[in-house]
Amino acid sequence: MGRILIVDDQPHMHKILASNLEQDKHTVSHAAGVEEARQAIASNRYEAVLTDQKMRDGGGLDVLAAAREADPNMSVIFLTAVATLELAVESMRKGAFDFLAKPFTPEVVRAAIQRACDHTALLRENSLLKETVGRLEGSSEIFGESAVMREVREKIARVAPTSATVLITGETGTGKELVARAIHRQSPRAERPFLAANCAALTETLLESELFGHERGAFTGVDRSRLGLLRRRMKGRSFLTKWRKCLQRRRRSCYGFSPTDR
């Protein structure tokens, strides 16, 4: 059972679909167009959205975009009389769960909706599990119950969800990289790569080459081009430019950071 939103500007189509889906104990709502669908999706939590493609104020792809923005785990099914291959491919590429053509068989729609609800429930459960595990493991490597250690963990928890740049300072062996990894694990970028580079162990020339790479013939003995760590990991040209300028301005050691495309 789940909450279903039917998006169609034909009232009789909503009645037919609702009568079929309610047999499976689903709670069914109706939106007569794209704008109504946007408002409904923004204010309610649906397991599945069943949308037509052509409506007076837009199309099913607009509904799909609104659903993906509100909740990427929400399943969207297209049910349309304009069942072209191009539309099917584009809708699936943009994240639609299924694509059905009119005229439809009630059993087929009911089965598709049930699969969509199960899929949404599984994705949401998985997201919740990841979030819970992330909170539990966030600072598991940082031991200690002293007031100072508790303060460190509290600061990690506060700064991790933000996009702020974090500078971690301390003597050698105090755990700067552990703190950096804990921040990364609790951040929205936890699924992206974490790069730890001990820049102080490299000479100035090797540091720039290691981080940003070099072109063939850039200096003596270089017979081929090489991508730097940041480029290989993140492929963020604007980000690399900012880091290169920063490095040129202030040559100083940095240890443990999680780069992102900006």
C-alpha cells in the first residue's frame, strides 16, 4: 500500500485509475496538471506518481523533474497515449521508473504501481540506513570522553553538513586526518572520494605536479603527460584553478581534505 498521485487533465482517466488502484488499498490523489502536481509533490510524501505526458500546462517530463527534485527516491511512471521511443528513452534516462502506453490493462498498471511502491520503500529504507550508519560511524575512530574530545566531536557534527572550508591544525600525530575523515563521512559528500595528501612530505615542484599533474616536456625528463591527483579524482577544472592559485599564493603544508567540484 502507498500514496499515489495521478497527474492527468482528463477527470474520467483519474476515476478509472483510482478505482483500480484503490482495490490494492492505495491512497490515491489527483492533480489536473503540472502546476497542481508540483504543489502536491512539494507538500505531500508519495510512494509513486503516475503521470500523463501531454497536458494543458506542460508535460510528464516536467512532473518527473519536480518529483526528482523533491524526493529522488520517489518512483514516477509515465502512462501516455503518445508512446514514442524517443519519449520512453528520455523519460527513463531522466529517472522514470516505468513507461506504459494507453490503452492500458488495469492489471498491468496495478502491478507497475505495486513495483514502484516497493522500489520507493526500498530506496528510502536504504537511505535511512546509510544516514543512521553514518551518524553511528561518524566519529567512531576518535576515542576519548574528556571534555576536549567531546568538544571535537561536537564541532565535527556541526561543520560536517555545511559547505564551509575547514582548516584543521595540530601537532604531528594528534589526529588531523582522522578528524578530516570524520567530517567527510558525516558530510553530504560522504559517497564521493576522500583524498588525503601529505603535502609537507613533497618538495615544492613535486607537490604541484602531484596535485595538478604536468604536460609532456614541462621539465627535464618528462616524456609524457600525467594527470594530477585532483584531476583524476574529481575532474573539476574550476576547482583545480582555485587550488592552483591558492598554492601559488601560499606554499604551506595541508593534510587531509575532501575536494569537490565547484
